[in-house]
Amino acid sequence: MTIDVVVREVGMRDGLQSIPDIMPTATKKTWCTAEAAAGMPEIEVSSFVPPKLLPQLADASEIVAHALTIPKLTVAALIPNLKGAERGITTGVHKLNYVMSVSEGHNQSNVRRSCAQSMEDFARVVDLCAAAGPKRPKVVGCLATAFGCTIEGKVDEDRVRRFAAEFVAAGADEIVVADTVGYGNPAAVGRVFTAVIAEVGSLPVAAHFHDTRGLGLANVHAAVEAGVRAFDASLGGFGGCPYAPGATGNIVMEDLVFLLEAMGLKTGVDLDKLIGVREILKTALPNLQLYGNMAKAGLPKNFARAA
């Protein structure tokens, strides 16, 4: 089946990293397998960060190894630096998502370096992956806090475009623009993605939204109108930046899939099966709050997937 829009599950990383309860490795594998069986084409399964900083993701290599056994699934992992890339390459992961913040203050807080230093590190990551040969992982440049941050507030929109251009010049295979703490609105989303897409040409550009202030799906619509055809989301909408008080986390994957299919855009995901995967999370993490309107209301009568 041809897919019009690629949806990518990030809950196994962005969601799990934000909660104190450790999900067993076996359960993570079950979740990954079940969501792939529902038609999820890409999953960011973990992050290669020091285990002492994020014990929840200490099993990253084992989770990647399992995910790579699932046919047709694109397996991604987040990395904050060159050391993370070195670990990721050894696992054979398909994509390495390198994150830096557009906000200087947030980047210093998150990865303890300036934006300029992060860009220098990204170039080294690209060179390292290129040396890995034809089976090298793709390197994705992820621009966090692209619409604002809890440290500096508003972020200069043109700064997003300039950093996207720097990622491309350094050899990025893809760009992700992220509204990390939910500061974006549809008008700003339209402007920023239009500018970034014009800047990077044919290079894929994806969106990562949070529903902190209830504008997540409205921002998705604006991004679709601007030409974006790949979106991150989290099953049940959990996770997200711990520095956004009251935040509901990432946009809900189930609601995202419904929106896109209702707009006539094929995702390749079976929504009923996807909603069923929530039971794995409920059983493993009974104290976890899950969000989502589709899980409550179900599909409308006579709803038809995108033809």
C-alpha cells in the first residue's frame, strides 16, 4: 500500500524517558512488535544516552536488536552527541536522530554545549556514519524548541531556517522541526515549515509536535498545508519535555492517524489495531495517564480509511 504520510512512533523514547516507572525490556519488545503489526512504518525505539542519566533506556542496544528483526520497520534512535552515534552504529540502527535546540539557553541546559558546538559535533557524526560504509545509518538533524522554549520564550523563526541549512550543508539526510514544549501555533507553523522546505529543497522534512496547549493537531494541519509528509507522535500522547509544567506530552498517535486518514491521506496504519496496543501500556504501567479522543469515542459510523 502506498503511504501518503509517514507517521513515526516516538513514545518508546520520548514517552518512556519522561516517567519514573521502568518498563521491562520484554514489554518494550512486545509493544514494538504490536505497533509494527498495526502498520506503523517507523519507530524511534530508544536513545543512546548514558544509562546513569536515563536508566529507563539502558537497554537501548537490546531493543534495537529486537526491532531490527521486524520486517519492513524503519528503526530509529535518538543521539545527543558523537559518543551516542558510535554506540548506535554498532547496533545497525537505520536512523540516528541527532538533536540540538534552536534556543541557545535550552541547548546549554539539555546537552551542555552551545548551538555552534552542537553543529560541529553533528558534522563529526555525519563523517563517522559515512565511514561505516553502504549500510550506514541515515543521519537526521532534529531542531528542538523551534517555536519557543521555557528558558528564552520566543525563538527567532529565521534561526530555524538557518540551522536547517547548516544541517544540510553538514550532510543531513533528513530534517525534523520540533515544537518541544508546545509554543507553536498554526500560523507560525505554516511560516516556519514553508521557509525550511524552501531552504532544504528535496530533503525530507518532518514535524514533531506536542499538545501542551491543545494546538497539536491544528499544527499538524498547518504543516500538511505547508507540504510536510512525516510526523512524530506518541501512543496515548504520553511523554514530552519535563520542563513544560502541565504538559500533556506528544500529540496522540491514534488521533493523528485519524486526522490524516479523514483528510484522505493514507498512513498505512490500522487504527483499530493501533488503539488495541494501548492495553500493553495500561498493563505494564497502570499509573500512566494516557490521552486521546479516538480511544474514548472510537471510529465514526461508516468511517472509511483513505482510498
